[in-house]
Amino acid sequence: MVYAPTAHVAFAVLQSALGVLSTDSATPRLVRTIPLPATSVGKEGATGITLTHDGSELLIAAGSGAIVVDTAKAAAGTPGAVLGTLTGTAGTSAIEVTVSPDDRYAFVSQEYGNAQTGHRGDIEVFDLRAAVRTGFGQAAQIGSLTLGDAVVGTAPSPDGRRLYATSEVDPSTPAGSKHGEISVIDLPTLESTPGKALLGSVAAGCEPVRVLPAPDGHTVWVTARGSNALLAFDADKLTTDPGHALLTSVQVGTAPVGLVLVQGSARIITADSDRFHTAGATTGLTVVDTRAALTGKPAALGRIPTGAFPREFALSPDATTLLVSDHDSDQLQAIDTATLP
């Protein structure tokens, strides 16, 4: 999910369609759906969604790349909102998409890769501007960077110099291990020669899935789904002193996935998905005091109930409303961020 830059509109991925939501009241309303190209969506459906920094385009991870949508046309219901598809060659399991700070490049997480990557996950790089200009030809694909097994979340550093990516499994660990890693990638190099962009990788608990740098750039937060934990890393030490990069680990609910910073980064919320239906699981949203977490104090402040499999978040432009997608309940919830613990 993501809010449009204009007031009272948000977007959500609905498997094979883009949902346009009105957010002019406390309860979001689905006002229209826009079909996505069946050949691009594939059997698994569309997944992650992001917005370019200038707000002009939506990118939706799907299949072998990402579907590009004109934001204004989608919001208004104007025909021709789907502009085209970025099509890669290093996998058919796209799950997340990120754009460069200048909106020129798109980075697509291929969760499982293919034979070309040794079935390890990778990040495919596309020249988004060239694709839009030339009609989405194959020339827009720049290359890919192979990482660990099951590459999922990506996020750029606030200064635009790094890209962080999670791999659920570190390929150097024994078979059957669920120990994953967070990788640090040089963003300018990724844009030109992807295969040379990796700066290093650090252990990040069991099955890390989402990553979120703090706005000040000093801390990088990660949800470790298999550890039922929220991890915090020192951004500088991830490359300069990886053995001491981990700052803290906070136990949250079962199988956390999404995460979001609210209240000026004073709080961080995890979406505790319980996606594997564990006996005795604790699901919902966990609210964490970031300062307490980073100073070694008890940090979990409380839990907000949700439907089944809370997964992703979208924070309104004024930061007062948080949308939560409950994947298995086929519903959205709206949270008032001012009333959090």
C-alpha cells in the first residue's frame, strides 16, 4: 500500500489489480480497481508497491519485474493508467521494488532468482526513465546483483548512497538453516554495474524480511520473522565493524513482517503476521519505543489487534493515519497514530 501525494487517495495491490482507495474519512473506501496485465502478474500475483519521489508513477512488483502506473491517471480513473512493464531475466518471483532518489532507476527484489543466479535471490536494476521514454524495451534492463536465498526487502539510506537488502537465508550457512542476512549495497555502483555493488553482508537473525533505515541514517531496523524479533543495526558499523553492528533485539509478536516508524521516529510498529499459523501465536501490531530499545530498556509498549496476517503499512502524508493490510482477512485497518502507547 502507498498514499498518493495528493490528498485523500491511497493505492493497494489486490493480487491481479490495483485498488484505488478514498481516504477522505476514517474508514478507507475502495472506489475502483484497475486490472493489471495478466502476462506481467503471472501465477503468483502482484506484490510490493512503491511511489516515485516526485509522485508521478507507481511501481508494482510482479513476476519478472515491475508494472509501472501513471499515478494521476489511476487516481482519476482515466484510461491508460498502466504505462508498461519492466521485464527482467533473473527471476519470476518479484516481491519488492524500490526507486533511486532521483527516480531514474528501479530496483526489483527477485525472491528466488533462477538458474542464472543459482536459484539465489537477486536485485534486478532497470533504467526507469529510459523504459518510459522508449516503450519498455529490453534495453531498459541494466543487470542484476545476486545475494542470498530468498531476497525480500530493500530500502535506500536517507543520503541515497546505500541500498539495504534482506535475504531470509545466508547461503554460507548449513542446509536447512534459517539464519539470514542484511546486505549493504553501494547505490551508485548498483545503478551502473550491479554485479560489483555489494559492500558486505551481516547476520540478521532468522528469516529477516523487511528493512527500514531511520531518517537520521544512523540506525537500520529489520524484522526477523523466524526470530519473532525486531533488530536494530548501527548503519556505519554494518560495513566498518560488522561484528559489532547489532545494537539491540526486541521480542515482538509471531513472525513480524512489515515495520514503520511513526511519531517522529519515537515509535516503531511491527506487523506480527503469524503467517504460518503457529500454535499459541501472538499476532497483531507491536508498538515499540525506539529510544528505550536503543538504550537497552524494556521497549515493547503494547499490542494492537488486527485481522489475520497483518503484513504491510502505509503512512499518510501528514503521518496521522496508518493503514494496515490484513492479508488473510482481505481487509484494511486505519490506525490513529496520535493515540498509540
